[in-house]
Amino acid sequence: MAFHCDEGSCNPPTGSGAIAYCYSADGVPAPDSDGDTVADCVDGCADDPDKTEPGTCGCGTSDGDSDGDGYADCIDPCPDDPAKQAPGGCGCGVADTDTDGDGIFDCSDVCSAGDDHADRDGDGTADACDACPDDVTNDSDGDGACDGADPCPADPLNDSDHDGICDGVDLCLFDTDTDGDLVCNKADICPLDIENDADHDGVCEVVDNSPVLANDQRDQDQDGLGDACDPCTDPDRDRLCSPRDVCPGTQLPERTPRVSLGLGRWAEMTGDGVFESRPRLGRVTVEDTRGCSCEQIVAAWRLGSNELDHGCRTATMLLWSCFTDRRNPPTPPTLGVWKRCATAPGVRPRVAAA
């Protein structure tokens, strides 16, 4: 059966949805291979149901334009990039921009913000693109501060408690170690004392009056040195240490003389530990009298009010000074004892006889 499929032999479509078919002489419709309702005899793409003409891309290939740039995908090297119809220097999807105008596209430019060769710190990053253009180590800890200006270049938290110690090495974060003993103040029994309580007596060394010897902090002479380690305990401050001091509680200057210092008499009247005499008869100190004032000598030997009123006689001072080298406490001597004491070698008091 022969079909005449030129344009003149096709019956025009009639009615809604009519199909233009070629008919044979006996009225049989012509074939439609792709089923697109256009007979093969008039279909420019008889095997492509989506096309009746080859169009730009030819039969079997869509003339679609995915990026809407007016170029069919089949002839567009960058079908998904509406800004480019060729890859150019940077490829599809990347603009061929040269921000710094150095003739090198940004996509391959070492530093698109400036001169690629300007690198003051020599770190391989051009200054225009270097966050720390003058610091070769840049920002090691990534805290936004260049190492050269970062107080803690290896610590992103820096010094969060502001104690001058970087957090990474701060043993007392949000605390401090005032005495430098590596124990934070909050846990340090003696935060102001690097030795803490070395003698284990419960008292921190900085306030311990005997830091190397455990003691009860008694300080009879109030000289700041505890009795336990004080080589000279002098409670009455008469410059004579216990137990050499035979007259505890000495008050200097003393209250004697109650009236006036008589001729050939002695009394400690200035508080300097040296007895005054009238006239000046020699030098006698409280040390010579073993820590005793004239008033205490008079009381010990019950010498009466005359010496309290006018001071101790020279003989009294001689005898007391002599006897305190041998007796503790001294007792009133007899004449024979006085003679023996006064003539003993090496014990004569440093006073002149009146």
C-alpha cells in the first residue's frame, strides 16, 4: 500500500484534538512512530516525541536552557551558570573577576586584595591578605590577636582571671598564689607564707614568733621572739636576760630616790640601764647588779627608807654587785663575808669606794 506523504496529500486536522495524518488512497492513516500526534510524513523528528523540528540541538536532544541565559544547554559549556557561556579563566560557576586589577583572576590570585609580592613579615601571605602583616607567627591560638600583641599567644583564653598568668599555665585560675608556694590561696592554710607552718605548731610562719620551733607563742619580754627560741628572755626590759636576772619586774627608771640623790648615793634615774651617782663615782649598770634597781636592793636587804629617799650607798652597791656573782638571790652579808668578797680576784665591782 503506497502513501503519499507530501504536504499536499495530508488531510488538514478537523475538530478538537484533530491530528494531521497522511492518508492512503483507500483512506488508511499514515504511521506516527513517536506517538506525538504528528504523522511521520510531516514530523521533522519522527522518533522524538518531544520535538517535531530539530531546533538548535537536533532530534533527540532537548533545546532546554537550564540557567536561562538564552543558550541551549547543548551548546552552553556552562549550562548551570547564567553569567557564563564558557569556562573562562576560573571555570563554570566562578566569576572571572580581577579585584586588584593585577591581571590575575581572583580564583588563582594569591592575594586578590593587593600586591601578591608585598610580604613584610615573610610568612608567605601577602600583606593585603595577612591578618597580621607584621607578625610571622600570625595568630597562633586563633583568638583574634596577633601573637606580637597577644599577652598569651599560645592560649586562646588568654588571662581570663586577669592575674597576669595565662590560663594555660595558671595553676590558680580565678584564684591566686600570693606567697608563691604553688598552693592557691583558697587551699593554702598560710596564703601569705611560702613556708606555711614549717614547725607545725598551727601558726603561719609570717606571724610565728618562733618559726623554726613549735611553741605556744609566749613572749614574756614582748620582743617579737618567742620564749622557745629567744636567747634572751627579758620580760622587764632591764637589758638582762633570764635566768641571770635575779630581780624580775624591774622598773626603769626607778622611783628611787624619793627625795633627792644624796652624796655618794646611786640610783637608775634615766632608764638607760646605767646608775647615776653624786658626784660621778664610776660606772655601774643594771647588768652589774644582775637586773636589780636600788629600790629592789633596798627591799631585798631591808635597808630602810633612807636609801629609798636618797639612793643606795656605795657600800651597798659594792656588796650587792659582789654577792650577785655568787648567790641567787643575794642575802645581807656580814663584815667578814664582805671582806672576803671584796678581796676575791675577778669579782670586784666597777665602782669607787666613797
